[in-house]
Amino acid sequence: MLRAPVWALCCCLAMADGLLGCDTSCDKENANKDPRIYEGGVRSPTCTSYQTNAFDQEYLDFPAGRRWAIRHGLGDLREKVWQVKSYVAFVEAGLPEGKVGNTAESAGNQVIIQSVDDEFVVVRNDTCEHFWLRLVVEVDVPDPDCLNPGQGAGGAGGAPGAAGAAGAGG
């Protein structure tokens, strides 16, 4: 039989484990809703990369639970090598010109990539923190419709090399 101090310690540890577990009680306002659509951003003239914004521009508002469907405009990704990079900051512009920045690559569940297809990258903030998001998509081979927009659909995400701002609402 356990002595009283050892038994009390075991009880305290068991209760602490329950209190410090992975469950969160924060309000993730958009976790189960359809994602907001973002159609702004910049696609490279070579149609091999897309970014929601430059490092010194305003990032996307990304509170707890927010989901974004970000239209990349790079076409069908199935036959390509592609990657998604995400960055978070605690202020609207991660690296303001002439000032010290606070942008970092996302880690853990700060930015969950839920899906990637020929139109959208869908991401979710799975934390209880409010961040500002910058997303970059890169591909190894450009889509012909992106390079020759007059010949096909052309994709969204702004004209090659041009910035767009539609859908940036927070």
C-alpha cells in the first residue's frame, strides 16, 4: 500500500496531466466554417511562384481557427514538384521597411495545410493565437495557361508580376 505523501503526489500529477492536456478552450471562430477566399497576391512572371504578399506588405489576418482558401494561379500541380511555405508574424507587416521585423516560418499547428489543388491552397490556424500570415507556393514547371493567358483560363492570383488586393478583408 502507498504511503500518504506518495499517494497524494500521484493524485496531483494525474490532475495536472488533465489540466495541462491538449484540449483548448479558446474560441476558434472559423474552424468548422467554409474558408475565406483570397484572390490577391503576386504570381511571378515565370509562373513558377506565388506569394500572398511581400515581406514588407500587410499579411493576411489569421486569428485562431481562421481558414483561408488562397488562389495561387499556378495551374494543375499534379505532375509538378511543388512546395508551400508559410510565415507568421504578430503584426500586420512582418518586415516593415527600415524597422526590425518579427516574421518567422510557421511551426507545428500555426499553419495547417488542409489541401492543395490546381486552384487553391487551403490553410487553417489551429492555435489559440492571433497571427498574420504570408504564404508562398513554388512549382518546378510553369503552367502553359499561366504563361499564355490569352490561350486558356489564365489562372487567378493577379496578372503575372502584378499585385492584387481582392479578398484581403479580415
